[in-house]
Amino acid sequence: MTDQQFLELFSRTLNDLLGEESILLCMETRRIDVPNWDSFSYINFIAAIEMELGIRFSVADVESFENVGAIVRRAQSLKG
Amino acid sequence: MLFNSYEFLFLFLPVTAGVFFILGRSSKVLAIRWLILASLFFYAWWRPLNVALIAPSILINFGLARLLQRLLKQEKGSAAKAVLILGIVFNIAFLGYFKYANFFVHTADDIFDTQFVLEKIVLPLGISFITFQKIAFLVDVAGKRVVSFTLQDYCLFVLFFPQLIAGPIVHYREVMPQFERAPCVYDRDNVAVGSTLFFAGLFKKAVLADGIAPLVTAIYAQAIAGDSISFVYAWLAAIGFTLQIYFDFSGYSDMAIGIARLFGVRLPPNFNSPLRARNIIDFWLRWHMTLTRFLTAYLYNPFSLWLTRRRLAKGLKGIGGKNTTVGSFTTLLMMPTLLTMCISGLWHGAGYTFIFWGFLNGMYLSINHLWMLLMRNRLTSRPTLRRVMGFVSPVLTFLCVVTGMVFFRSPTMAAAWNIVHGMAGWHGIALPPVVLERLGSLAGSLQQWGVAAAPVNSEFFPLLQWVAGLLVLAFFAPNTQQILARYEPALGVETVTPYKSGPRLHLSWNASVAWAIAVAAIAAVGVAHVGGVSEFLYWQF
């Protein structure tokens, strides 16, 4: 998958989760940049993309993601 | 050895820092070794046996971390996971034996009417904080966020005396790279900023927290003895203790951050004017920040993620936006929140009062999240409601925090309920005759509503003055991180909310004669108030 495909998938997942339509994530997006993307929605977002991609993030991963780009990079490495 | 003791102020700290700077000029390695030795001496001062208890635990953790690292290099993921779990279980068992064995034996005796007796186990100082830090280190190694470390590095990370006993709880990756970069020599800016923080903390502790403490203790002693505590006294005691612990622990944190800065190391901030919080979620992001960070990362998130994965695998909806249902809210938000906060309570102390304090805060947080889920859109579209809540919410938050702190302070549930009943007016409302006299005609109306005139004991007016004064400071004065903001007093301090949410008084420290005089005055008053044994409240944990 390319970075763009990851970003599209992540944006679609987050829009579904927050009941929004217009969220467009980019590599630099941080959680505080998206209104209502609180810690609970974040955990749900992580679990939802895990299911979608068939991967598992570690506890250390979940805590350390600084922005969407970091999630993309880790997802890419887990996908192989 | 207490930070607020003469032996620390006039012997240990100057000698440790002085020798560190001198050694650092010729050999950084020697300076670091000296710091480890001094930290061990600091820890042993209270009870030399402590070193014998903590040393094997450090060596075992180091060995497990090394093994974990080797297994990860060999790509033996399952074995590495087993070692990580073993390490976490070992640390929790170590803490559990010293901190909770007596509590569980007494609880079993209460429930099963048995007569088990366990010899009194003396708690090694700071064990709760040290345990969390060691667990975080193992998780970081497992997550490959710590890739190289020596025994010396690890000893320094665990034993570094400014944050050894009561935090701030730090990550290896935050502190150790700073030691690698630090020149370990005298630096004028670091010493100036560090001293300012240290003396501000000493003033908070020795003058403010220790000033109000005996007055609060007197009322709690009455509650413990079973005397009914009336409305005004109960509120004064509850608010008084909240202010006492705030100035005590934020004072300690300032001192810890200041001492670390003398050695060229920035620790993460632990307090950001929490009593000014907008809501209870905000409060927990400002109060004991490094503990909240630890519990969120290593307890709440894994548990919540596990529950969410199970729920999504069953084809059920998660939480967030329009997906939220009663089931998802209860399972995915309320359960992990209550569990995390109850464990937080138990971590603070082995007693029902601490567990109930945690449970109460878990309920506060759950209600706050529910409110935000239900009202988010309405608050956006109704500016009047938003303005009203902008006033109501901080007041409600403060009252919730104050009520919770009654359970934190009380040694028994009976004493806590005595105070809480008093706060609810169940023990009547009594005011001193002199106050009623000054109220004029209003006094008559108050007496018709059941307010009685009653003579007051000697604590009443001094406590009233202390509470009023400390409330003004807590709500309107800038905090130390804000005053020193331009010198990055703590790690990531730029993320701490600056002035916009708060204080009316803007103060900004700089290296000037005026500030030197001000800090010297604060230091003199702080040192003058040092005397006797006055432990920090959080050192008992």
C-alpha cells in the first residue's frame, strides 16, 4: 500500500468513527489538530485500522505515535 | 533525607553538586559515578536496609531488560513477550509484598473472621514510584525505544536522587539522552533557573503547606475521634486539605525539577495549576501529570484497546461520534476508566479510603465524558449555554475534587463520611456569634433557616484566612513553569497551557538583580520555616 492509500483508509475510518465527512488526514496531522479526536476515539481508531489491515500494534506503539505519519510508517512495517 | 531539612540544604546538596561540577571538569564518567553514589547515600539516609532491598530489584530488572533486548535481536517475539510479562509481574509482586500484604491479610481477617497475623512490613521509601519507572523501562525496551544501555546508565536512571522518592515519573528516553549531552560542569543559567525553582518549591512546602497543615489536622482529628463536624468546619477542612496537598506536592515537584536542573537535566512537569481546571478531565491532565501519563499509557490504553478489539471482532460498534451506545460507553469507556482510577487509588495507599477516592474520580471522569458526548454539538450551537458552563464547570470541578480529597485524607471511611455529612449540612450549620452579629438583619433570616450561633475553637479564623489566601494564590497567581517559561524549566513545557486560561498576574523571570533579590527573600523565608520533621505527603507512597 502507498502512503496515499493508507491516508485515505485512515481518513475514511476516522470520519466513520466521529460521524464526520470532511476530515482529511495527512502525514503531519496530530490528534489535537482534529476536533473531537479524543483519547477514546483514538483507541477505537487504532483498533479499527488494525482490523482493516490485519495487523497488531504494540502498547509502546500506541503510546508513541506523534502524528498520522508515524502510524502509517508503523503500519507499513507491520504489513511487511 | 528530606529536601526541606538542614542536612539536605546545607550539606548534601551543596557537596553533591559541588563535587559533581569539579569532577565533571576532568571526567564526565567520574561525575556520573559520583552522582549515583550520592543518590545511594541519599536513599540510605532514611534506612540503610532500603539499599539492600532495592539493589537486587535493580539488578534483576537490568538482567531482564538485557535478556529482552537479546531475544528481540534474535527475533524471538514470543519469548521476549514472556520476559516482559515476567518483569512486570516481578515488579508488581515486589511492590505488592511490601505495600499490600498487610492490607490483604487484614481484609481477609475482616471478611472470613480469621486471625492471620503478619509482622509489620516496613515500606521502602518511594517504592511505588520506582516500580512504575522500572516497568516503563521494560516496556520501552520491548518497544525498541531504548536500544542501548549499560548498568551504570540504568542505575543512574532509577536512582537519580531528585526524582527518586516521589517522581516526577520519567521515561529513560527522556532523561538519559540529556545526561549523554550534559557537560556535567557548572552552568550559570542552569543553576539560576534550578535554584529559583527549588526555592519556590521550598517556600510552597515549608511556608504554605506546612502553615495550613496543623489547622486542617485539628479538624480531621475531631472527625477521627467521632465528633460531628458542622457545615462550615467540614468545608474549611476539605478545602484546606486540598490546598495543603496541592502546595505540598507541587512544592515537592518544583524542588525535584529545580535540583535536576542544577545538574543540567530537565524533568517533565508534574503540575499545571490544576485547581483552575475547566473540568475533571482537564484536572487530571494538570494534576500529578506524570502519573496520569503513566496510567494512561500502560494501564488504560492497553485495557481499553483489548476491550475494543474484542468488541469490534464481534461486529459491534466502537465508541465515538454517532456510534456511541450505552453498551459501548459502559464497556469501552466506563469500565477501563473505573479500573484505572481504582488502581490509581490503591497505588496511592493500601486502604479502602484510597480505593474509594479512585472510584469516585473514575465516576467523575465517566460522567464528564458522557456529558461531552451528549452535549458536544449543543454546546457548539448555543453560545449562552457555553458561557454558563464556562463558569459552572470549573466551580463544579473544584467541588468534586475537594469532596474526593476528603477520602484521600481520612484514615478511615467513618471519618471521611463524618466530614462529607458535615459538608452536606447533616450535622447542622453553625457560625461564630461574632460573624452573625456582623451580618445584621441577615443573621435573623439565617437563624430562621437553621443556622445556629456557636462558639468557635481556636482554628476557625486562622484556617479561614489561610484558605482564603491560598485560594487566591492557586486561582490567580502564575505557576512556576509559567514564570520561568522562557527558560524551558521542564521538558515539553511549551505544551503546558500558557497564560490564556488563567492568572491575572503576569510574571516573567529573568536573570536580573530584582529577581535575584525576590528569590533570595523567598529562599530566606523558606529556610527560616524549615525545622522539625515535616515529610512531604507523597513520600509515604
